[in-house]
Amino acid sequence: MPADNMNGWRKETVEALKEIGPPIIRFPGGCFASFHRWQDGIGPRNQRTPEVSYFWGDLEPNDVGIDEFLTLCGMIGSKPQITINMMTASPFDAAGLVAYCNGPDESSMGRLRKENGVQRTGKVVYWEMDNENGRKWSALQYARQVGRYATAMREVDPGIRIMMDNYSFPYDLEWLPQMLEIAGKQVDFVITRERSVEYIQKLLLILDDYNRKNSTHIQPVNTEWLADEDVTEPFSDSNVPMQHDWNVWNKYECALGYRQIRWFYGLSTANTILDYMFLGGAFHLANFNNCANTWGGNIIECSKEGVWKSPAGEVFKFYKDFPDKYPLKSEVKSDNKLVKILACETDAGIVLNVVNSGDLGANLILILPSGYKSDQMETLYAPDKLSRTYLDHSDIKYDVKEIKNSSEIIIKPLSINRISFSKIK
């Protein structure tokens, strides 16, 4: 282990995640969670039981268990989100994990933590009720299981917040009202994997109806989202297809590991973030698919030589700690479908978010409400859709400049922009 490790974590990894600032991180993952025994991931590492990763292959040594994960979250300032095993475990196991994470020091689980040299500084609030549950249950069977597990878990800690899957069942929105009748009083969030604003607005209508009738406040969340891998303009390299095909595995340019490390995927990530921002506080959280070293759709890359941010990681860093409070109604007159615009109010004034996914620049002509003055424009951009980041350098550039003429602003091609306007005092 490197001498400069931080509680067992690589220093470069911790520093990169601090720089990006993910507000929430999910553990131990998606399908892997359905076979994970949390008890095998605590205590001395050399005494932990390895387990087979049935969906993804290989053997998981359990060097990183719940304690190491919560330590990382504490170091980088992220909230933890735990996916519990419902498919191959029991409500008793889930309640035990809640007790191990949140129970008082004088409890039996608190004493076990002490034996493992662990001190808790906070509680785990967010709990996801397994992943892709249509692999085992029907929608209504799963809802009944959620009720069983949630009851056992809340007996340990009534303050936890429960996330129920709705995305993995055919005709999910048609089943949702019945699922809510079974488990609605036990859950705080409904999970969707759909990213379209139109779909989410339909989901919100169902939740609003249930909330109004039952005095609840259930909100939608997305615990595992991917950006779009398709483009509408050709790549500079004609060998790279404009659309990703999940059925093509023998062409390098079709692989997610090739496509998701490119700048066009960063632009797509930014477009999706604006979609979620457009929904305002109605949508509680959206958890990006991966943190590190997967098939490409992650925010950091970790090699033996070092750690660096992916294009998606650069985008999340760009939006870190953004002051946007809620979206403003705006009128956009343009036939350019490759430029997305979202205005948001802040305490200081207005921020205009602009993503240009096209190969050509754009002229932005603004008509602002009175009482505002232009401040600055921040831009994240790259020369080509296939640009990427590397260990020792990056094709992606950041620029900030003062705005002198707010009536017409030039938007770079292939760029993400934040234009700030402050209130005139």
C-alpha cells in the first residue's frame, strides 16, 4: 500500500473525487448488490470471504466493504447511498446492515463496529431496495417484498429514506399505482431509469395524485443513469458510427470503452444534467452510472501510473456547487436542435446554461428582463467530438471571460457554457 494512502485509499483518487465533488455515491453497485453479503466485507481484510461477481465475472476480494466506503464518503464530502440485497438475502440481513451503519455505539452492532476499529460520524440516509428487480419478481411481488424489508429496516432506524424500483417491470407506469397502494406508505422515492423529460412528467402526475390522496411526499429519483452515446453529426473519423449498437461487439469504435471516454459523451452528459435541472426540485436526485474504471462511463480513470478525470468527470467538476435554485421560464427561438439552453435563478441573479453539441459555433442573442447586468462566461470545450483526457494531458479546455456585450454572445462549437448575470443594486 502506498505510504501516502489516505485511510487505505490512493491519495490521487481521493483528491480527484474531492475536485469533482460528487454529492452522492452508490454502493456496492447494481446487479452485484443482489448477491453481496455485507458481513463478508467487514473486519480484518485478510479474514474476509471473497465472493463471485455473478453478473460481471471474476472474484471480488471484498477489500472495500461498507466501512471503507463510508470512510471515503466522509473524506470527499459525499452522501452514501446503499443498495441492499433483497434477492439472495433477508429482511433480517438488511436490518442488520442498517444497525451496523446507523445503530448507537452501545448496541450490539455498535460494539461490533468498535471491534473492527470503526467510528461513525454520521448516518446513512438513502437506501435503495435492490437493483433491476424484474429479474426475480413481478411488479406487485416486488412491492410486497419492499414492504417487508422496509418494515424491518425502519424498526432499526425510522429516519432512513427508502427507494423503490419501478423501472425494471414491463409497462412500469401502468403498474405503479398498484405498487404504491401496496408499499407507498413505506417508501420515499420511486426509481426510474428513463431520462426523457416527457416520461418523467408522466411519472410525476402519478406520484402527485398518490401524494395528494395519502399526504405523502414521494419523489422520483434515478439511481443509475447513462448519457446518450449517439450523435446527429458525423465524426471526424468515418470509422466511428454515429449510433451505438449494443449488438455489435467486434468493432472497437462501437465499444462503450471507446465511446464513453470521448468529449461527445461529456456533451451528452451535460445535456442530461440540464434536463434534470429543468425539473427543478420535483426530481430529488440522479446518480451517474459509474465512479471509476468501468467500461468508460465513469468520472475518473485509475491506472497504476496515476488518476485523471474523464470527460464526464470534467463536466461534473464544471457543474460542482452550482448556485442555480430553480429553472426560469424562457422562450427560445431557434431551429438549431444541437444547442440546449436553460436559464436558472440564483441568489445573485440569473445563470444561463448553454450546451452546444454541434460542430459549428452559435450566436446567442439575448433579451433579458430589466434590472440585470452581465458578469462572466465560463466555457468548457474541446476541438473535436472524439477528443478525450489522458493521464499527462487533456484535449478539454476551460476558459472564463468577462462579458462586455450581453446582447449577442458567441458560443463555441462543442462547448458547455455558464453565463452569469447579476442583479443591479
